[in-house]
Amino acid sequence: MRLEGRSTPKQLEERISVEVSVDCVAWLTACPDAEAFAATAARAAIDRAAGPIMGAPVILGVILNDDAEQRRLNCTYRGTDAPTNVLSFALSDPAGLAPGAPVLLGDVLLAFETIVREAAEQKKPVADHLRHLVVHGVLHLLGFDHQSDAEAAAMETLEIEILKFLGVPDPYRDTM
């Protein structure tokens, strides 16, 4: 997959609206710039991987919550009674939209305790893990998946390239 990346930062802010909600204030203690990091990572993922919606206005939500809420949502919507690091809830299918039509992409939700624990286990900054999982969640909203080995390899390659653009090291190196 070739990265698109045709927009300047100002154009991205004008075209891609990312609303970040901090439902767990511990995020701001562990990572004071969590809101800005999440918004920038989401815009970069959309700008570089959005193919069918390139150039269209996009609205995306990012919710920084805790493990309890993530567990509740994971149980309700995925049938798994456990927290997970990231959940993505799509509001529209980007492939089925008219060219240039505004896109209500959906929401990406991140669980504080799980992400902090994973970052510590993987010996990486919380900010880097946050940006990685925002990119991962946005790619899911754009139709990427990792159900097969080929899909997983393609998605991981794209994540690595987007994160490199953001100055975040390869999240898969020495963490598997």
C-alpha cells in the first residue's frame, strides 16, 4: 500500500475534524499531550491511508477512557468480557460514499490501564503506544484488518510507515 499524504498540516486540520474526549483524567497525568497526540495520529492515518475518501471532509471521534468502560463496551459489542487496548466503531463505510461527500468515520476508543501496562511491558513511551493504537484503530475504520496473515502484514506495514512519519519507532520491533 502506497502512502498518499498530500495535505499540509493546516489542510489536514481544516479537512479532518478529530474530536478527542478524555473520559479518564489519568490519561493527562501519564501523557499530558494525549489529546494532541491522538488527533495528530488520527489525521496522519486518514491522510495517508484513506484512498476512497481522499479530499473529503472527515469527522472522527477519539475517546480516551479506562479499562472498566472498555471492558463494558467490549462485552456489549464483541461478546468478550475483558478490556482491550483499542476498539473502533465505524459510522460509515468509506468505500460506499459518493466522491467528496462528508464522512462521519466513527470512533476510536482507548483503554488507559491496558495501554499503560502494554507500554511498560514493551518498554516504550505511553505517548508512542497511544499514537500507534490510534493509527491502528483508524485503519480499522478505513477498512483495514488483520484476520489473515496477509492482511496483518499489510496493515502492520502501513502502521509502521505512518508512525515513522510521526516520529514513532516501529512498534513491532522487539515487542512480539
